[in-house]
Amino acid sequence: MDSTAGVADLHMHTVASDGTCSVDERIYQARQRDLDAIAITDHDSVSADIQDRNTVADGLELIAGVEVRADVLDTKVELLGYFIDPDDERLTSILEEVRTYRRERNRQIIDRLHETSRLDRSYADIRAEADGILGRPHIANVLIEEGIVDSIGAAFDEFLANDGKAFVPMERVPAPDVIDAIQSASGVVSLAHPGRIRTDNMEGIVEKLVKHGLDGIEVQYPYEAAPSEGYADVSVEDAAALADEHGLLKTGGSDCHGPESGKFRIGEVRVTQGQLEALRECADQRRSL
């Protein structure tokens, strides 16, 4: 399956979460790569620069999206929402709940880093320096700045990964609640990158999510650009088969975070015009209910 053939990249981040670019910069980059449409899918937040479900800017369709961490079968998954109403009260409430969990976890991580490393900067100082939502990549960069580690990979290996000295698990919102919130905002829900979920029960996870209304699966994704150790053995072809088996829409995107992030790959993974139109049709039907 050729993930580079298509018209839209439906997975990327901005400074509203852990990306390095603004929405306007994303639009410019997309036009440079001859994309017809992009979706901004920031973690647990919607950029203040996105006001409508979809708009046209400089000839490019800009789709309002989000990527929300959730729990299903005691497993962390991420759910993508597309064509959402950014002002929907139910979705806004869920996103604030998830961000609250993230803030508490970050405080605990910083506390543990004070105990296990030479870090002496406070949580307040680190938070004030971060654009968007503070996350582990930001903390990893702080460890590099302080000379504690020499790379993001080293920061995760020693301190921030699941078996790291400062790792803290984060409380997660149940997936059915996230699905309901996205759909209440007239959005379409897709399971993000199934090949980057730590599970040996992918079929069970998909079946559970489908039971609660899942609309799609992210099929096209740059798995080759990310380490696979510990993740489910799911390829692009496997994800497509899961989508077909359960009658789900197929979404996809590059998960681009921007220059200097290690993930500057906007437009390298795309969905076709047909896949984009199927997604739009589902969103339009939901909005008309």
C-alpha cells in the first residue's frame, strides 16, 4: 500500500501541544508539498487559531481535529477526532479533564527527576518555558539543556520511558467517554496508529471500540520511522484489514511534529481523495442528526 499517494495528511501537531509550528506555518508547509487538505490533531487540545470544523486557507482545506489519550481494556490508546466543532461543551470538558491528568503527571515526573537526577529547575519554571501542552518531549529537552543527557532518546531510556527512573503512569479517560465527546462535537472518531499501541490483544481492543461507536482506523502511518519494540505487530496492511473486517473508515497521516522535532514529515503519508470524502460524508451525516 503506497502511503505517499494521496491528497491529504490528517495527522499533525502544532505549538498548541507538542509540535514546533503554528497553524499558519502548517498551512504554508502543506501548500509547499502540494497537499489539498490537512487536519490539525493536537494532543488533548484544539488550537485557538482553529475556529471552525473546516475552512479553506490559501487554497488548502484546514480540518479541525484532535488526538485524545484514552483507556480501553486497561491499555492506553489515542483517538483521533475529525471535523469537530471546536466549541462543543462536552468535548471541551473532556479535553480539560485529560489535560488535568497530564498536568498532575508532569508535576510528579519533575519531582522524581529532582530525586533521581541533577535537575533543579521547578515545575513552574519548566511549564512557563513550554509552548502549548507540556509533555515528556519538552522535559527531555530540559534534561538536554541541563547537560543531564545528550539526546531525547537518552532522556527517555534513562528517565521518561515506561521503565525509566522518573516514569509516572497517567490516569486516562475511558475510551467510550472520549468517543462520545468527539461525536457530540459532530466529529468522526478514528483509532490512531494501531501499530504503536502496547498490546497483544489488538483485535479485542478494536472490537471493544467498535462496540462503543468507533468510526475508523488510522491505516496509513509512518511505522518505519518509529521504533517498534514493545508495540503491537500491526503494519499498514494489517490496519487496512482490520478496517475492512469491521467496516471502518480508513484515515492516515504523517504524525508530523515539525522542524527540530525529529518528526518533520508533513505530506510523507497521505490519504486518497476517496478516503477523505468518505470521512467528510460521515461527519456531515453526524452533523445533520
